[in-house]
Amino acid sequence: QVQLVESGGGLVQAGGSLRLSCAASGRTLSSYNMAWFRQAPGKEREFVAAISDSGGSTYYADSVKGRFTISRDNAKNTVYLQMNSLRPEDTAVYYCATDRLKINVLAVRPLRYDYWGQGTQVTVSS
């Protein structure tokens, strides 16, 4: 049974930082690309960032480029999302997910990802 557990969310003022973690069990993450998505109330789930299985390639949504950094520690079976210069519009539930395909192409569509965590709430106050 694959389980992904996100942590690190919380309430922060605009301009602040948070670091999210996604710990996996039941699957060796080093074999899979990983991604972070987010979903705000009343909105569709949107892509935030993705990272290749080795960590050598990353891809970001334009809205977070230059502010967020995705990374991974395969020895700890964990993926991270460092979020700096947070804005109120970053408020959402953040989810990590594993790519269903073992290919060297990062994906932005949720349907490419098979296992998801339960999410962690990030709230940015103005």
C-alpha cells in the first residue's frame, strides 16, 4: 500500500516562507518523478512543480517560478517544496503525487499521477 503524507503547512504572513515535506511509504520514490499540486476553494487542482526521479530535472508553474523550489532526498524517500515570498494567492491545500509512468518527461496534468497525499493547508495572510 502506497502512502504519501504531507506536512509543513500552516499560517504565514505575506512575504514569509514555509517548507513542505512529502514522506512516502510502500513505494521507493527514487524510481518515480514527483510533483506538487495545490487546490484553492472553488478552484480546480493546479500544478505547482515537478521533479524527476533523480532530482536532476525540475519544472515549475509560472506563478511560482523564482519563489518555490522543489527538491528530493531519495535516501529519506521524501520530497520537499520550499516556498518563499509567499502571497495571499498561494493559499490552498497542497498535495504531493507520484507519476504513474517511469519516463523522462515531467507532467503537469493531474491524470499523470496515480498516488496522492491527503494534503496540507497553506494559508497566507495579507
